[in-house]
Amino acid sequence: MPAAAPNAPTEALPILSAKLIPAALVATSAIPLFAFENRLVGYPWLLVGLIAAYVVDRELMRDLGIIAAGLIVVSTVSVKADISWPNFFLLGFVLSLAVAVPFVLDRFVLKRRVIRFPWRSGQKWQPWEKSYLFAVPFLGWLILPYYFISSGTYQNWPAVSEFSEVARLFIGVNAVGIWDELFFICTCYVLLLRHFPLLVANILQSIIFVSFLWELGYQAWGPLMTIPFALLQGWIFHRTKSLTYVIIVHLLFDLIVFLAIVHAHNPGVFPFFLIAAPGA
């Protein structure tokens, strides 16, 4: 199976080019699609970006078309936190499809190997990587409960008390965290890196990432937290080339997300957070 045509090193690519216009249109279409859940605006916005890409660069159009396919699949359902059994399985199916469709288009339609899932980098973790694994849950413990409770956004997630509900919330939070890395980093980010330097590709993927997280429930001043997180995940993946590592980082963060949401809905369950739950 032939590999994709080699590209110039990402550092050598220009920051500003005509390609940036269609790429920015496709990336920002996620704002109406997810943040505002407005398909009547989002789909035409996405289409204009693809038409502009066709005019500017056909290879760019192919890569943006793959991203667009994934965005369209995700936009067919609401990704708001709903752990009812029907939605639990529906959302799982749709998100899986959103990763599978771009992979199939890349691997079997375009016959390339751009989209990959590098579980092992073949390199030992550096000291900074090991240290960051401790910093992530600590920062999450420090910031997340305050964010959810002070902003009231914990109410965007269902109150859980029964074992089945708690289990579904735990599985859902972590499954979406893994999916984030498979779609936003290993798909969107990797495709964008073929045409833009690291900084530009990372900003573009973070727009899509954060728009999705807004619909998921990270609202109010949540973007002040999710934007740096999305940018860091892209940068770390670029440095480590390890999907395993960025997923571990994400799951450590999401563990604190899960605990903070349960804490906010159930005063006294987790007394180790600095901010008391409402009604405590």
C-alpha cells in the first residue's frame, strides 16, 4: 500500500499562505456546528471552506474533506452529557464512526497512510514526561472543582447516585477522552500538519477541539482551561509521537473531571477537594 507523498518539514511551511483561508473556514465551522448546534449555518460554512480549498490546493481539499467528513458525522447527534442507556450506545456508535470514516477514506479510498495511531513511540519517557503525569492530576484537583462549582457548569452533567449511573458516567467521560485524542489529534491535527507549521495546525485543531468540548458541557469560562489543554495535547503529541502518552495524560485529567462532577452533585462524597459542594 503506497504511503502518502512526503511533505516539507512542518517547520519549513509558511505561517501565512492562501491555504490558511479554507483551513480556517473548515476549522471554525465547528463553532456553529458544536458550540451553537446550528447546522443551517455550520454546513454551508463547511462547504464554503471545501470549495475554497478546491480552488487553492487539491491535496488540501482532500485532507480538509476528510476532516469535514468526521465533523459531519459527529454533528448528526447531540454530544451533551446524557448517560441514558439509549444515548450512551448511540453516542458511542457515532463517535466511533467519526474516527472510522476518516481512517477508511485515508487508507482505502485515497490509499495513503497519513492517519495512524502510534501507540508506541519506541522511545523512553523523558523526565519532563514523567513529571507531567504528576502535574496533570494535581492541577486538575486544584482547578476543576472550582471551575465546575463556581461556574455552575457541573449541572451540564447529570447527577448520579446509582451504581449504574456512576459507572456510565465514568466510562463515558473516559471514552470521550480517548476519542478526543483519536479524532482531534491523530486525525485533524495530523492532517493539518501536512500543510501548516506546528503553531498554525495546533491552533486550528484546538478550535475544533474546544468547540466540541463547549457542546459537551465545558461552558462559561471553560475555554480558558480547555484551549491551553487542547494546545498542550497537540504540542505533546508532536514532541513524543506517542498516542499512548497523550491518552494517559487525558485520562488522568478526566479522572479528576469525573470525581469533581460527582463531588459537585453529591456533597460529602469526596472530602479531599478544596471547595465544598453546593448544599454542603
